[in-house]
Amino acid sequence: MAGEKYVVAAADNPLQIAVRNILNPRGYVFVGNCGDSISLLRLVRSNHPDFAVIDVRLPVRDFRATVETLDDEMLCACIFVGEYKNDDIAGLIEKSRCLSYCPLPLSRDLLVHTVELSMLNYKRVSELNRKLKEMTESYETRKAVERAKWILIERDNVSETEAYERMRKKSMDSRLSMKAIADAIIFTHEMGRKEK
């Protein structure tokens, strides 16, 4: 892989330099470093890195909300570097979608391997999230179209096919999606029921 951008959140310069010395020669692109959670979130939001390397010696309580935001919004993969005996870190990793861990002492092969696996996992989870979102939207569209279709059937005393064709024609004529047409029919129906 390589060519991916990364940021480093480290308690001291030696770790940041060690990470850069391992990753940059392998083709990874360093885009910034920081030492606090607010700066990390700003760096990620402004530079859109593929992954962040985070020193576990930073106060985890300060970073918890930021790391949870990175994970919830799938902004980038996160790799913690340090001693694994930290229960806060272990708890975060267990509940996350895009967090991983690289133990100390830092070695070239171990860090590069961790980055590669983290990126593969991040891409896999991102793809699954995208597919889930598409399926949910498709399901919601079908559900709305079916409900709107039955409203037309009952209200206008038309066949199921005719109700669907009316919605399809309206969609094409108005250049709106079937979901938007269905939502408008449902909304109008609901408003009419409230007025009665």
C-alpha cells in the first residue's frame, strides 16, 4: 500500500520522529502532528488523513471523546502505540470499528504491518457501512412507495399498477425521486387525516 496520509498525536518528539522515520521511507505521507485532542480532531478534519498514530501516554480521558468521534464518523483509522496494559485503551479498542494497537518497543516491521492491517480493516468497514446505508435507503424508499401506493389505491380507487404508474410519471415529470413523491403523498394524506 503506501501513499496514504497520516498524522501523529504524541506526548513527545522522539515517538513522533520514530514513527516518521519508519513510515516515510515506506511511502506514507506525514501531514501533521499534535499533542492534544482538540488539535488531533482539527488535523484530521482539515487534512483528511487515512490514519492517525496516537501515543497511549497522552491522557486517554482527554482523547476518549475525540477518538470516539473519529471512530463513530469513520474519519480515519486510528493506531494506538504504547504499552497494552492500559484498560481504558483496551476498552476503546474492543468497542470500536477502526481502532487498532501497536505495542512498544516500536519496530519497522511491526508498525508497517499494523498500519497495513488497520487500513485494510478500515476500508472493509467503510465499504460495509456504505452498503448498509444504501440498503437502508433502498428499504426506506420501497416502504414509502408501497405506503403511498396503497394511499392512492384507497383514495382514488385505482389498481395497484395504476397507482404505481401515476407515481412514476409524477416522478419523471417533476424530476423528483420516487421517495420524494411517495413522501409528499404520505404527508398530504397525514395532513388530511389531522384536519378531520
